[in-house]
Amino acid sequence: MDTVINIRTQKKVRDEARKVFAQMGLTTSAGINLFLQQVIAEKGLPFTPTRNPEKLRKAWDTEVSAALRSNKPSRDAKELLTKLK
């Protein structure tokens, strides 16, 4: 059964989020539901809150570089899906 959640946010935040969701082909409700599903899947926030985006970006770049160095390319989609299991 669906339920309704009422939240308070600034009008500007709502409007900007609505535009981003629309560009993705989503309604605001669908976007917020995706966020809530990710909270459940991650058992926490699906992102790292920070006031220092440069530090976060550096850590992300380091992690991606390490992953790219350690992974061999897959020959096809079936092999990739097998690796992901």
C-alpha cells in the first residue's frame, strides 16, 4: 500500500531537484523513492556528506584508478555479469 510523506524544504531546492529529475525522465516522487530505496540497500546514506568536495573527488578518483588497474576487461556482457556475482 502506498503512503504519503510530507517534508519541508526550501522552494528553490524543490524546484531545482524537480528539474534534475525531469531531465532524467523521473517525477519528483520517483526520484525521492529511488533515494529511499538506496538508503535501504546501503543501510545508510547512499553518498558521503561532505563540505569538502575536492577531498571526496580525490578519494573517488583514487578508488576508480585502483579498480581500473586491478580489473581485466571482459570479453562480453555474459563474462562481465559472471564477474559481478
